[in-house]
Amino acid sequence: MLIELRASATREGRQTRGPSRIGPTVSEPLMIRGRPPRSTAVALLQAQGLPVSDITGEHLEHFFFVGSDGSPTGLVGLELYRADALLRSLVVAENARNKSLGSTLIDHAEQYAASKGVRSIYLLTTTAEAFFKRLGYERIERSNAPPSIERTREFAGLCPASSAFMSKRIYPIGEP
Ligand SMILES: CC(C)(COP(=O)(O)OP(=O)(O)OC[C@H]1O[C@@H](n2cnc3c(N)ncnc32)[C@H](O)[C@@H]1OP(=O)(O)O)[C@@H](O)C(=O)NCCC(=O)NCCS
């Protein structure tokens, strides 16, 4: 089933917590769709050298993308483990960058995770630590990873040991 949601690609007005973005506003509505075809996800990720070997149909249930099946412009994925989630596979096509698409996809993933009962999101990155820091993620020691995250293939081997391990606490909408 295809989930269709609308979001606005604005740099202000994030609904999840963390530092807000400063910059020009892109006002056109953005269609974020769920469950991309595997070929759609793989094409975007491979173009940036991001891991694809472990992506299964089960993973894609919690992936979101922008653009058409044949010409996607952005992608983000979550692996859900009850109150914890691994955020993975964030990518924006080179010709679509710097228009808040990456930040909007993270915002969307965070809201989706919150709606599923997730309280902490974790991620590994070799390339975008500063990007995630601006969105409220903090670098933490790998030894602080919960067992569910430690067991993921990204954590256990697909991402280099030198990757920054980061986390962010999220809150259900309406909770202080
Ligand atoms: C990281 C990425 C998703 C950002 O997408 P985007 O749509 O350009 O992001 P936004 O438009 O929301 O934000 C752009 C801002 O983030 C900054 N930014 C983008 N990539 C960054 C990075 N890797 N590190 C630090 N800052 C970064 C830009 O300089 C810009 O800053 P500004 O607002 O001060 O001008 C995109 O660059 C990308 O796909 N990179 C390759 C894959 C990758 O590194 N994925 C993340 C790790 S898994």
C-alpha cells in the first residue's frame, strides 16, 4: 500500500524538536510517499555509495521518498525497534539539494516514528554529522547503543567503525 502525505518544504516551522533552520523558504508543497519500490531506493543510494545490500521489502515498509518511482529525488528510511529506531539511507539527488528536502524528510521520518511510539532515534554517518547536529542530533558513544540498534547490520558492520553515532530524543505530539 502506498502512503501519501503532504509536507511543506520550509526551513522554519519544524514540528519535531531541535534547532530550527534559518534560510530562505521554499513554499511549494512536497509529496512524500511511503514504501518506495526497491529499485527506486537502490538507485538513489547506490549513486551516493550508501549501503543497499541489506535492504529488503520489510525495510521498505518504513521508507519514504520524494519524486517519481523512476526519477526519485529524495529518500529516508527507518528501522523500528519499539521505543528505538535507526534512521538510515537519507539521500537527496545532487540536483535537488539545498532546498530543504533533506531536512523535510528527516522531519517526516521523526513524526512517523513518534506516531509509532518511538522515543529515541539513532543514526550512523560518515558524511553528514554537522547536518544532523543542526537538526538536534547529538553524537554519543557507540557503547551507549541499545541492544536492538547494536544488532542492526548497519551498526554491526555495514557502516565503518569511524562513523559518527548520533541520537535524538523525540516526543509524541502534544507531550511536553
Ligand atoms: C545530507 C543531504 C541529505 C542533505 O540534503 P539537502 O536536501 O541538501 O539538505 P537541506 O536542503 O535540508 O539542508 C541544506 C543545508 O545543510 C547543509 N548540508 C548539506 N549536506 C551536509 C553535510 N553532509 N554536512 C554538513 N552540512 C550539510 C548545507 O550546506 C545546507 O546548509 P545551509 O542551509 O546553511 O545553506 C544531502 O547532501 C545528501 O544526500 N548527501 C549524500 C548522502 C549523505 O551524506 N547522507 C547522509 C548520511 S546517511
